Amino acid sequence: MRIQDDALLLSVRPSGENGAVVRLFLRQHGVRAAYVHGARSRSRRAVLQPGGLLSAEIEGRSEGRLPIARLESQRARDGLMTGALPLAVIPWLTGILAGALAEGDPHADLFGRADALLDLLALGPDGPVAARALAEFEASLLAELGFALDLSECAVTGAVTGTQLAYVSPRTGRAVTQEGAAGYEARLLPLPAFLLDRAAPAGRDDLLAALRLTRHFLVKDILAGQRGAHLEKARDLIDARLARLL
């Protein structure tokens, strides 16, 4: 096996005297684990920063042994290592991609969205821009993994997509209109208009509602057990920092 591809670095675990086991999200080849020689040298540490965009060359070895990866930086994204918000987002983003994506399954579109989100965060955007980008990415992640929110019509009245869709069922992920939700609003999750129409504006309440919505379904459908609890704590930090920026 020999793979050449773009890669996002998800994790680094020291192994041996000077090497490391890395998990990479490859544009065309999905999540893969590999071994990097000399990973703890000063020059290699500068390359092996989670969230960086890399050029990866991976060669397989004998069965039962990790392939060897040679990695070179394409974009270091130094801004990810200095801003309070990016420093909170990186463990959440890399952790959920590493845990939720099946080994080797290609997700080229999701790779592009993750790459774009990391580029944006590295520029140090203001709170509303970052919050909207994160919510939209998480909605796309849910869809990629087969848990897309059903915003095509009202689950109660059958009304089609439009501004009248105002809530989402926390159980089914289906949209509900204001009319269909009458008397049950407190049991439903608000649906911000910008998740239906990218041209729609998004105020503070809309952004916080969108983040609560995507978080609910990520936790419900994807995260589980001790690892899920760890990622929930990472998301708590993101939410707290965004709330101060909005």
C-alpha cells in the first residue's frame, strides 16, 4: 500500500525512543493511523501540530504493523495555537473526527469543510462568524454520518421548508412549524433560520440556539461512553468562550 494525499493531523501519541503514532484524516482515504519516525525532533514537532494541513505519503508494512508516514507541512495555521477560541475548538474537532469516522472510509466533502473551518479559525474571526461556521460544520458532520436533521417539512402539519419551520424534535430530528408546535414549544429545540437559508442573518440568540441544536444531536447520535464525556467537556469550553464573544 502506498498513499499520497492531503491530511489533517488529528492526534499524536509518542511511541518508541523518538517516534509517534499519528491519526490522520486524509482527503481521499479517510482516517488512518501510521507511525512517524523522528516525530519528537524539534523540526518534526513543528510540523506535527493538530489541525495543520499536511502532505502525507504513507507506505504499508507487513500485516499487523502500522504503515510509515512521511509528513510535510502545507499550512501551519499558527493562529490556531494562539487564540483562546481555536485552542478550545481543536480538541473538540480533532477528537470527534477521530472517534466518529470509520477507519479508511473516504469523506472528501467533510475534509474540505473541516479544512475551511480550520482556515477560518486560524484567522481569528469575531465570535458571531466563528459560532456560525462551527454550527454549520456540525450540521454537515451530522449529515455526513447519516444523522442529518430533517428540515424538509413539518413533522406535524406537512408544511414544506420555509420560514414557518421554527423547531426541531429532540427525539427525531424533524422540523416542526410554529403552528404544529403549539402547546409543546418547551419540549422542542428552536430552529434558527440560517440553518434553513444561508442568506438569513443570525443574531446572538440564533447562534446559541444553533449550537445547542447541533450539540444535542452530536451527543445523542455520535458520542457515547467515557470518550464522549471527555468531548462534551471540550464542547463546554467552546460554548463558554463563544458566549463571552457573542
